[in-house]
Amino acid sequence: MIRKVRSHINQNETLLFEQSSPGKRAYQLPALDVPPVDAASVLGSDARTEIEDFPEVSEVEVIRHFTRLSTWNYGIDLGLFPLGSCTMKYNPRINEVVAREPGLAWAHPYQPESLSQGCMEVLALLEEYLCEIFGMDAVTLQPAAGAHGEFTGIMLIRSYLESQGNPRKKVLCPDSAHGTNPATAIIAGYEVENIKSNEKGMVDVEALAKAVNEDVAALMLTNPNTVGVFEEQILTIASILHEKGAQIYMDGANMNALVGISRPGDFGVDVMHSNLHKTFSTPHGGGGPGSGPVGVRKHLEPFLPGPRLKKAGGGWTWDYDRPKSIGRVRAFYGNFGVLVRALAYIMAHGGPGLRNATLDALLTANYVRARLEPYYQIAYQAPSMHECVFSDDRQAAKGVRTGDIAKRLLDYGFHPYTVSFPMIVRGALMIEPTETEPKQELDLFCDALISIAGEIEENPQLVLKAPHGTRTSRVDEVTAARKPVVRWRRNETASKAAD
Amino acid sequence: MLAVCGHSTLEELYSQLPDEALLKRPLNIPAGISEYEITSYFQQRGQENASGYASFLGAGVYRHYRPVLCDVVVSRGEFLTSYTPYQAEMAQGTLMTIFEFQTMICQLTGMEVANASMYDASTAVPEAAMMAARITGRPRFLVASSVHPEYREVLDTYARNSRTQVATFGYDAATGECDLKDLDAKLDDHTACVIVQSPNFFGVIEKVSAAAELAHKRGALLVMLFSEAVSLGMLQPPKSADIVAGELQSFAISPSYGGPFAGIIATKEKFMRQIPGRLAGETTDAGGRRAYCLTLSTREQHIRREKATSNICTNQALIALLATVFMSVYGKQGLRELAEQNLAKAHYLAGALDRRFTGKFFNEFVVRTNGKSPGQINGALENQRIIGGLDLARFYPELRGCMLVCATEMSRREDMDALIQAVRA
């Protein structure tokens, strides 16, 4: 029944601190070519004597430690990673190689512009390509991640509206929105009003029309939205907002469903961000680094964070003279190393290849939906784009919820889908296979979920107590939160160190 | 596959899109190219930069050697291609490294709790300030003008939109330390926190405890920043601070034209529930074995939405891992020895130059260029494939004729001698 994996011996490992003993070392510094300086004599009381309990281990212990820990992880390199909204597509290794190109990796942000033209050209070309993909007039590459891009975007809207005389008070968020949307609006100084979704999982246009007035600064909309459905009324939505002088912010977390077939700038979006670590394949790395470029229409361009790239003579220069700018959102020019990877991805695909990737992402999601629909309740009948969302309604009747099914999937050798999000779907299973999955892997995954549906009918306890095959069984998150232990201390955790 | 979906063409998969929303032409992006061509393109861009130059630039981004193991570990697909460890049973590797990272940051900073990383120091500054505002219920941030100018710009941007105010206090023109008298005069009962950086932007080591004492007297918190993490191998941990925010770029993270880096926020245990970002915690699994998971997530946006402590979601996990491997390789003795080399090199260089400030310094300091402009000196050095110091007039008009210079373990004596020559010539 479980075809993808079988059990396999892996190594136990303690914390590095528990392997430490005085005098062990994994480093070697060159001989000092200048006279040594006594720290105590030049720093006086500012000099520290030691870093208490900092590890001391040998080189082989370092490599074994991290290699052993790595084997306790799951990654795209091991198989399908169907987290909805997270877009866990293959991360091409060529991108890692070019980001380490010494002339780029060692570039200091303050080295002279004349000696930074390579970096600036990379940034300029990426801006140009992203403008074309988004259908936007300008792009800033400064934001460090998606939520940071959202924050930048809402500040742009605020500054623009201020320049029109009134920054307004409220930001509207559909109840299906990512948690970052309302959190961002608050940090940017707005009140949040939630807008209900209709029975198709889309924005309820009538409710929206009622909510939009001169107090509304913007609607933050994800499109396709978090149930994987394209907002078919997007043009009406845009005109409702624009008629009252409000702006549309698009959370581009799901931009990978649109690249090459539809452009936010063409369907009324004023400002958007895109997560390069989703749509443009830069690695998630266990939770970052990301990058969240923001695209805007012309009227918002003067407000973009500075500095901006400008053509001067035959080369590029940084333009700091941006009187209307919202200011910097980050030091320097953005997560350059991530931007390099995204540009390499775009170059490898080219325009036609990017569109093909989108079509394949739609195909894999719809294939999984079609195969699973007989066994799981689809949340909305509306056509799926790049992901499909089910509810655990049928399984809940047997007392098994989406979180349990997710844990059982681990036994089948898969990372689970996104659990319990979006919140408007009861017990959501949000599945995004991405375009880089072969059919064989998709079938193994569907077979696993179908098999689990059967197990729930016959033996729900098997699923409720899962996982059974992982090296770590179900983790007690409640105790972790109740009595937080967030660092190692000598002697404190020795009793459990037997692992 | 199409047939299973009930379609006959790929285009049918998006037939629900309104016609006006469709792009009816190909993207204006050239067709895809091969791995070889991509590599060549980026090699050429790299060569257009200062490839292979020696450099004395610091100012928040430092040149340190990256031990080979760092790249070996972060290149493992199980780390590189994994997601945020929400599914703890399948992500113990990432979780345990985060737990180790948090511990090492606490050991370095003398704090009790550290989060799993922030984007970088510049964004950790407003996050730390907003944290102080939540704790104290006060809206005003008092920041030293000796804090990195770009960090202050970012703080200004955040504050402008969040009903908080930023005020600045000066630095002592002789020592280069922040001006404690000015700080005392500007502290008031609305001040949530005082923000100082040590070593500061001029490389000068601040009197952090004295600043903390003043802040505490008025009920404000003390936020201590650092941009040169190697200094923590040698300097007293800022135990008098309430919040420590900083930049780990020095720990094996490439300068990479300014990012990606990894910031940190660390604090006292009593403020743990106000810390932004992710935290890994230790617990047990159903079999009673030690296990790790993300914890206290009720602070975070995906649970709390508009009531979250921050909108931050992504952190810098892989970069934090890079720093963790770096800290493991160097360890207790190595970090000390590394710091000693930095101290020795910078003091060798400074000994032959005219320092603008008298304050104590670690590996970075301000030089008077005496008669010549920093631009002239740097121009002469460029011909020898050396990048000189940062012209401080860019950020501090009153420091015209001064440049900020940094020496690390990677600065060779012959290049330092060339810099000395260029300044004195």
C-alpha cells in the first residue's frame, strides 16, 4: 500500500553543545601578519573573557552533525511538496551556482558604481522582466520577502492617497486572505475590515460594493485567491474600488498561476508583490531567505522606495533624489542573491517557457483535483487554477480531521498539503503540486490520499495516531507553548538527551 | 492527464478567465537559454564588478572568510529545498538547527531568548522598536545618530506609518561615542526605547550600560544593535540591554551587494511573548523522545492576523543555518581568535593613520584624509585593485574629509600598507 517509502536506518544525534569539550576545534586561521594586540589593554573593561558554553567541536563532528540533522528533514529534492500557496517547485541548482559567482557574491553595496555595473545590470534586467510579467510600469526589488512587499505596497498606497489629500482609514481584506494581509494593514496604520466570500469562494461583489466608500484606502486581494480560484469578477471589483478613489493591492503569492497568460496590471491592479521564492523558484531554505518585489502602475512610481536605478551615460547609477518616496524599507538594494537566482530562472525558461510552466502548474493541480474528488469533498465547485482545496467534511464524520490526514501522509513518504487554511473552508486540505512534478509522483501522492480515505473508513485510529513510520512521532506542541524551552542550557535538558 | 481533467487542450484550463484579463501576445522575454549560457552571462556580470579587488569597506557589510563547511551544509537539498518547519515530524533537522542558532545567539549576546532570525539588521531595528513600544505602551524612539544611517532611514519609514515618532540624539565630536548628555536631555516619559549601536557606525564601542542606565531611569528600554557580529567574540555581551538586534552578515554570509543577510532579535525572558518572528522550542514526541517544534505561534500573523506582533512570515532560515555552521566551525576559541586577528589588523592600520575619533574601536575606524579628498585617495587605490574606505560626507556632511575604514582577518598587510601610502602620499 505504501509505495513511495520504506523504513531506513538513520542516525541519532545530540545537540552540538552536548558534544562540546574544551580544546576541540574545526577551524584554522592564517598566521597573523601584523603584531598581535592585547584585547584587555586596548578595550579595558569592554573586553569579554569568554563566550560561556559556546560549542567546541571538531571538523568531522560539524559535518556529521549537520548531515545527520539534514536526514531528518524533507525537501523538494526528495519528492512532492504539495503545500498550497507555498509553491514548492523544483529549485534549479544552476541558480545556486550563479549566485556564488565571486564577482557578484563579493560585491560590497558601497563599492563604487563604476565597479558595480554588473550587479546593477542584473537588477535592471530583472526589473524589466518583472514589469513585463506583471503588466506593471515599475518594480522595486528592495522588499526582503512577501510580507515586507505587502508592507511596502500599502505604504505606497498611503503616500499616494496622502498626496491626493486624504490617506483614508481602512483596508479591506477578503476573509480568505493570507494572515499577513491584515497584519500588514495594521502595521501600516490602517483599520482592517473583512469582506465575506460568496458560495463560489470568490469576493462577494455586492458586499464589497457596500463596504467601499471614501474611507477605504485599498482592497488587498489575492488572485487567484487562496482557494485556488480566479476572481472572475476582477474587472468589476477593480471598477468598484477605482470609482471611489481606492486602490487594489494584489498579493501575488499565487502569481505562478498567471505568468504568461494574464497580467495583474491589465486587470486593474494598482500595486502588487510577488514572492520570488514561490513563482520564480528561489529556494525556501527551511523558511527563507525570500524576496518580495513590488510592482506598481505609473501613478505610484514616484513613491517607490529609494534609491532607484537610473541610466546615466553608458551605465547605471543609483538615483537618491526621490522627494516623494516612502523612504527605504531595507538597507542597500534588496536580497540581491535571491534576485540573481530569480533572473537565472527567468532566463532559463524565457517567455514561452514561463507560459508553459504556468500551464503545467494548472494541469497538475487539476489532475490531482480530478483524481481526489471522488474521495474528498472539494471546497468550491469553481474551476481550480494552480491549487485545489478540499474540506475534510467526509472524513470528519469518522472523527478524522485534516491535521490527522496530514500526519498520516508522512507515513506514505510525502510532506503534507497546507493544513486548515484558508480559514473559510472547514478543515481545509490545500494542495499545490506545481508544474515540476512528474505524473508518477502525482499518482503516488493521489494513491496515498485515496488509501488514507479508505483507512479512515476501516480503521480511523490508524490515522488518528499517525505518524507511525517517522523517526519522531507526533510532537507535543501544547507543552512546547505552555512551558517554552527556546534555548539549551547546561544540565537542564540532559535527561532527555538520550535520543 | 488532460483527459482525466476532462479537457482536451491546455488552454481550456483557464477558460474561466474573463477575456479582458487575458494576455493575448507572448511575453516580451527572449526564449530560454542553456545552463552554459546562463553561467556565462553571470560570469560576465561578475567581471564588470570589482572582481578580485582587496577592499577596506565595512559600514555594515564585512569581508570575512567563509569556512568551506558552511556552503557544504547549506547546499544539502534537505535544508535548501525544505519549507518552514510547520510539520515538525518531518522537519526535525531544521528545527534542531534553529534551536541551536537561538542558543548560540543568546550565548553571544548575553540575552535569554533569541528568535529564529529576521530579514536583516535594518528591518530588525523597527521590529525591535515596535516591540519596545508594545512593552512600554509609549510611542517615541530615541536613536543615536551614530547608528547606521540606512538602518535609521528604515526606522523612519516604518515609524511614519505607525503613529510613532523617531527622534535623534548626537555623538561626541571628540570620542565618536553617542552623546550621553544629549541623550539624557532628550529622554522623556513618552520614550519607548533608546537605540544605540556598538560598535557604532564609526566603529566606536559605545558605553551601552551608561545609556541603558539613563533609559531605565525614565522607564524606557535600551535596544542595542550590532552590525559586526565578529565583535561579539571579544566584546562584553550587552547584558544591560533589554533588546538586542543585529546583523549576522559577518558569519559566512556573502556581501552579495547587500543581501540576503540575517538579522536577529534577542531579549530577556520576560519579553518573550512580545518578540516578533518564529521561535523553535524543545518538547517531546508521543514516545517521550526529545523533539522540537515552532512555538508561541499565537504571536504570529498566520494565527493572530490583525492582532499579530508583526507581519513577518518568512525569516532567513537558510542564512541563519549558514551562520550556525560558521559559529560551530569557529566555536568558543575560534571566534575569539578571529576577533583578535581583526583587532590586530585594524589597530596596525590605525596606528599609521590619523584617526578622527578617540573612542575605543574593534575593526573599523574613521580616518582623516588630511588635505586630500577620500575620492582622490580611493581613485589612486583603484588603480592598484584596492577599494578604499567609505567617504563619510555621504551620510555626515560635518565629516567631510573623513573616511570609514575597516580591516578584517582577510586584509593583507601589503594592501594595508598600500592604503597607508595612499593616504599619506
